[in-house]
Amino acid sequence: MLAIALPLEVLPEPETSHAGAVLIELGVILLVLAVLGRVAARLGIPSIPLYLLAGLVMGDGGFIPVSAGEEFLAVGAEIGVVLLLLLLGLEYSPEDLRNGLKSNWAAGLLDGVANAVPGFAVGLMLGWSPTAALLLAGVTYISSSGIIARLLNDFERVANRETPIVLSLLVMEDIVMAVFLPIVAVLLVGASLLQGAIAAGVALGIVALAFVISMRFSHHVSRLVHSRSRELLLLGVLGLTFLVAGLADAVQVSAAVGAFLLGLTLSGQVADDVRTLLPPLRDVFGGLFFVFFGLMIDPRDLIPVLLPALALALVTAVTKIYTGMWAAKRNGIGPKGQWRTGLSLVPRGEFSIVIAGLGVAAGAESQLGPFTAAYVLILAVVGSLLMRFADKIPPPGTWGGRQQSAPSVAAPSPARARHIPPT
Amino acid sequence: MNIYETPLPGIGVRYEFQAEGGDHVGVVVRRDGKRDIALYDREDPDSCKGTVELSEGDASKVAELLGGTNITARLDTLSHMVEGLSIEWVTMPAAGGLTDKTIGDGRIRTETSASVVAVIRGDDGIPGPEPDFTLRAGDTVLVMGGADAVRSATSILTG
């Protein structure tokens, strides 16, 4: 057998047919994503859960085998996560981050406690290690800014008075992630407590440095890659991103974290250009990332985690709604607006998958992948539906049959609003 | 009429005012230059009855139709392009400050490095006023420069 097989391997023929097989598989996957994207748009739900489902039904234990292209998919998925996090970091300007920290830190604190604790507790109850439970805490804490921002636009709620509150909570979560991700990355390496503390200190130092660079020297970084030519700009930005991500990975801070911090650092003209240039690329590779995440999961592993994931989804949907309503009430939003704020925060998505992906890559807990997949599938779909029908679902205040109190007079709070003289 | 400004992280800025007829109107200026005009719901003042999305070109056309000028919008893009550039509209007080004095009297340029770029008096805009231009109560003075410079210029102007 071996003697016959060997000469075949040195022939160039299998090489070319392998490339062909990779292209065919990749083509099929991308076409499936294209079809699913249309279906999602038709149904009015985000495409992330459908991409995950596509990954689940492919690969091990699924209906469609993927073998030849797996290597490319793995690299593509890594690029996807790097681009996803670069753009997540880019989403808010340094000024947004500063304002976010100043104005809504109390709501941000409630958000963190109310939504991370259930995840952590369930992780421990399932008998996971504290690190894996901490990852699950991150998964349940972080709302999907990608899904929420898109839906706010689709449902024409950008001008609504509660929208700044929704956005400021998302900004807070972004800031928390900048600290959380490096620490988790360090913990995943399996350091001892002291090593972990030192490494976490180093990680925090890097984050602080990234913020300082972003506040003080961002125009230097920006000038480094800026160009009027789209081609040169794209090459410069991608080069810098991959380099930073790779270096971060080399010092075990994880490529995703490196890309995220770089995104926070870039600002000004370059940030604007990148925001228009990179999204299509991110959507392609990000799609591959979600497929790959599903691909790595045997759908049969979903069955044992389905019930706890459902229970946790229910609990953390309620805690998110409560967080949003509390924050909105504090800002003088009326009952209906409070309800919309709460429901708008329920969707979980790309960030949760990224956090779980870190754990899966480090082999932290075999159940973490399937659990997160089930959890995100539920809350991405249910969350977007809740958001869509927010005005049709009666808020809890009216459940007892009471008539809703008169709408609050919503003058914008003078502390946040700036008066502009007529021109 | 009071216009309120609220930052929308990741999206842009929302401006909001109450029209004389009682309707609450919002304008969202997005980071990419698009504008949304929104009409708030009287029943539920936090939500919008409807929004109109305008491209940058649409927006300036509508602004012309409404009889306005594009100064604010253009200044907006300008301050985005030059980091640290501060632009302030200063309304001249009834008395005190530089009211009834010339711009040259304030020595704004020499002492603060900020520039008086234009003065708006009633419906007229006076671009690049000379140092001997006399300011009057109610004039709106457009000052540009670094943030600190503009602040000290404002205190010279208003006294």
C-alpha cells in the first residue's frame, strides 16, 4: 500500500487538484453564506446566527463534509477575527470612550455585574474551571454592538432619545473588553497566580499605553499608514494590523486583542477611511470566522448544553433588559423608551463568539464552544426580534392591567446637551 | 429657539429642537456626512414617528430650500479635518465686552492667536471683517483657533 501510495504523493497532480478542491469548498461555503445572508435580510434577523448554523451543519457530525479547505478556513477565520476586532475598536473615537466613561459609569457597572455574574455562576455550576467560567461571564456580559447598531438603523431608531443611552452602554462594554480580553488571554496560558498577576499587570500596561497613544499620538500612527490611494491605504492598514496582531500573539496576548487595541489607537482621517474601506473585507472573513467556529463544533455536543444555555439566555435577557431600563430611567426617558432601551441590549453576537473562540483555541473547556454557540444562536435571534417588536410588546408596567402613566416630558438633560445660538 | 446637541457614539451627533408649532424635530448628522431628519412622536416623545435619510448632497439642497446656508455643515467637516481646531459662535452681549468697540480694540489676534473669521448680523454674513469693524449687541461672531485660544477670545468678546 505504502509503496503504491508514495510515488503518487510526489506527483504534482494531487497538489493542483487539492487547490481546486479548496476553491470548490470555499466557493460552496461563500455561496451558502450569500444565500443565508439574503434569508436573514428577508426575515429581518442578523446573519451571524445563520452563519453559525451553516458551520454547525458542515464538518464533523454535520451533513456537509469540509476537509480540503479546513486549513485555509482556519487562517481565514483568524483573519476574520482580527478584522472584526480592529473595526470594533475603531467604532468609537477616543472622545466617545472618554465621554462614555464620564457619563454613564454607574449604568456600566450595573451592566457588568448583572450580566457577567450569571454567566460566571453557571460556568462554575457546570463544573468548569474558574477561567472557563470567567470566559462565559464575558460571553453573557457583552451585547453585540454590530447587531444592535445595524438594527437601530434598520428600525429607524437612531434619532430616538433613548439611543444615546444604548450606545453609551455599548461604549462602556467596549472599554471593559479592552481590559478583560488581555487578562483572559493571560489566564488562558495557564499561569500561576503570581505569574498571572504580573502578566495581567503587563497586559493592563499595554492597554494603558494603547490609550495614551490613541489620545496623544494617534495622528503619528495615522500618518504612518495614511495615503490617498485606496490600494496603498489598504495595504498599509492591513500590514500594520496583521503585524500588531501577530506580535500580540507572539507575546501571548492573543491576536484578537492586539487588533482591538490597534483599532482603539487609530483615529482621525485614517479611522474614517478604514471604516469605509474594510467592512466588506471584514464581512467576508468574519463570515468565515463564524462558519469556522460552528464547523469546529459537533452538533451532537449541543444537545447536553441546550437546556442550561436556554436558561442562561433567559436570565441574562432579563438582566440586560433591567440594566437598560434602569439606565434609561436615570436619564429621564419615558416608560416606553425605557422598555425599548432594555430590549435593545439583549442581542449577543460577534463579541461573545470571539471571547469563546479564545477559550476554544486555548482548549480551556470542551463545552464552552457548543454552549456559546447555542447561547448566541438563541439571543441573536430572540434579541433582534424583541428589538424589532419592542413597541408591540407591552412593557412590564402595564402587565397588571394598569393604564400606563402619561409620557414623561422629555426635555434633554441640560448636563449633556449643549445649547447652540441660532445662526 | 434652543437647539440641543447630543453625541451619538459610533454614529455622529444628534441635534434637537422644538418648532414653534410644538413639534419636536431631531437632526442626526452622521460621521459619513449623511443626515437624518426625525419627527418625534407626541404620544411617546422618546421615539420618532418617522425619519428621512438624506445624503450630504440632499441635505445641502434641502438647506437651500429652507433658506439657510451651509456654513455650519462646512465648518463641521473643517473641524474634523484639523485636529484640535475649535470653532465657536459667540453672541455679543447687550453691553460690555467688545460690544460697540472694534475688533482691533480687543487685540484678540495678538493676545490669544484665535481669529475672528466672520460676523453674522441679522440676515447678513460678513466674512473676514477688518480690524476697524465695530461689533454691535446681538452680533454673532465666529471665532476659530486652538481650544484655549478660542476660550480666551470668547471672554474678551463677551467681557
